[in-house]
Amino acid sequence: MRKTAISMAAAGAVAGALLMGTVPAFASTDSMSSSTATDLCTKLSTQYQFLKPFKDGLPYWQKAKADFTTGKTDCAQNKPVDGAHAMQAAISDLYVKPDTL
């Protein structure tokens, strides 16, 4: 019983922090160096590819796919900060917290 109460209290604290907006949806890419953003593009692409079989066809899939395609294009066209930001948005569209470096 005590373990259940402790677990519920911890879950409530996390939920409260999320509701209050104290936990960011994803890390800011605005102050990232180009090489760091390039590394993040690679990591986010891997995360997206992992999620794809589980999320493909769901109602929010098309928006996530469009954001990811934009991000991948930006990363390939030497705009890694914009690309990483778009890929983070795509993964957030899938209701998953994007990876960070």
C-alpha cells in the first residue's frame, strides 16, 4: 500500500509540473551550433524511423510526416538548426518527447 501511495504521489508531481509548463516540450535549438544541430538531426531521424511503424496511419500521422520531411530537407540543405526544430515538431506531433543530445 505504501509503495502505491508513493508511486501515485510521484506521478502527481510529474503531472503537475507538466500542467504548469515547467517542463519544456523539447530543448531549444535556437542557440545550437551547426555541428550540434547536425548531430541532433541524425538522432531525431533515427527516433522518427523507430516510431514510424507504430504511428503510421494514425490521425496525426500526416502532419508529423510533413514536418519530418521539411526537417530532413532542411538538414540536407545545410540548415540543420531549422531541420532539427522541424524534426522535433514532427516527433512532438506523434505525442512523443523528442530526443535531445
